[in-house]
Amino acid sequence: MSSDPQFVLTLACRDTKGIVYAVSGLLYQAGCNIIDSQQFGDLDGDDATGLFFMRVHFEAPAHLADTATLDTLFAHTRQQYGMDVRFHALATRPRLLLMVSQHGHCLNDLLFRWRSGQLAVDIPAIVSNHTAFAELAGSYGIPFHHLPLQGGSDAATKRAQEQAVETLITRERIDLVVLARYMQILSPEFCAVLKGRAINIHHSFLPSFKGARPYFQAHARGVKLIGATAHYVTADLDEGPIIEQDVERVDHTMSAEDYTAVGRDIESRVLARAVRWHVEHRVLLNGHKSVIFR
């Protein structure tokens, strides 16, 4: 196996002829070896954006072994096609901040995947507004930060708590915040800070059940499908670009507790997929939608 450093290139631009040729040709001329390449042009449909998306996994020779040099190499091509092009060094592990409240199934699943090598990230901190999972964090050797909503949940109190999280994000050089069932609505200011680098998970029901114990509400209404949605966080509650979804069938023989167990399992799987695809640079935003190169 080659010891050359590996990178992922992601790009978006107006769809036109010659993009794949220009990108692959430039990498070839620079002595790079393309390992995998995927592309998608959004020209069809009523709501088409006319954009082209591409992800290229490649090896680079030693003299190109940093993203700044690669950026310079692509300067002319970027300008020629009006590209939003980014390079990601795979030797650099993304740094995650996990946030949780009082339901730990997603947190536990992510920590297991990280410890077992299924998730190539570093997790320097876990934040919670409760203390329920301090011991779990300690068992993995991860610092646990209890940041309660002191004195209530009014806007000023919540914003002060969020600013403490922002300080932690800056200090720990966090690349991605994962709301692993963190049951607080984030302020528009915090959402702006986290734009493009925060993922949330929630249940997906039709009809939609709000408030406490949604799986019990679903059981009472005889829901036949239980699902979960992972999406990017925006100021519009639960309306950010969707990264992943999944469903499972349930029926009348199952109790509300059974519904809950099925739902938590789906939530854990869906969130883990979304996080992995993000840190592997497989998710590109296309307006309110996403392009996923799996």
C-alpha cells in the first residue's frame, strides 16, 4: 500500500462540460493517484439548481502534501469554473463535541463506534445540561462538561449557557457538534455559530407527535412506521438539510415500550451514518437538500 498522504476533494459549481476532465487531468499532471471519484449534476426536475457536485479521494506526492499547496494548484481551475472547491487531509482526524440530555442511546452508540475504530474521529469533550452520563463519559476517558441552565430556561439564561459551549468549541478546536438527543432548542445566534457543522437527530412520525414521550403518543395512534431523521442544525427548528433517514415497521402486537426501543435503535443508526458521512466528507449541500456520496 502506498504511503503517500491521502486527501478528499469536494467541489460544487455550475454544471458544464469539461469539469471531470479538468479536475482529473490536473491531479494526474501533478502526480496524484485517484482512488475513488463520484459526481452528480443537478440539471433535471422542477426544482433543479443546475449545480455539479464532485468528490475525489486521491493520493498526493510529498511536494503536494498539504491543503494550502493543493488550493494553490487549483487556483486557475477554481476561477475558470467558479468552483467552491475544498481539500481535506485524511491524516487529520475531525474533532467532535457530543451534546446530550437524559437519553443516552445515541451517545452510547457513537462512543462505542469511536472506541471500536468504526468512527475515525477524536472526541475531546461531552456536554450535557444534566449529570446522567458523567460516569459513561468517564469510562471512555472523555472530559464531561455539565453546563446546566442555571435559574431557568429564559432566553438570557439559555444564551449564557450556549456561550459557554461556544468557548469550549473554540478551545477544543471542534469541527463538528453532534446533538445526540440534546433536548434543547438552540438560539438563532448559536445556530449561526454552528452553521454547517452541527447535526441533530429526531424521530420521524406521520402525524408528527410533539412534546414528551412521542413513542407513547405514536403507539396510542396506531402508527405503522417508526423512523428517524438526521439533519444539519439551522435556526428553523428541525428543517435543516436532511443527511439520512430510515424506518422500521411496527404493529398492534407491540407495546409503547417496544415502540420506544425500536425508535431508539433507528435513531442511533441514522445518527451514526450521518456523522460518519460528514466526517468522511461525503455530504455536499445543494440549497435546502444534500448530495450524499456513499
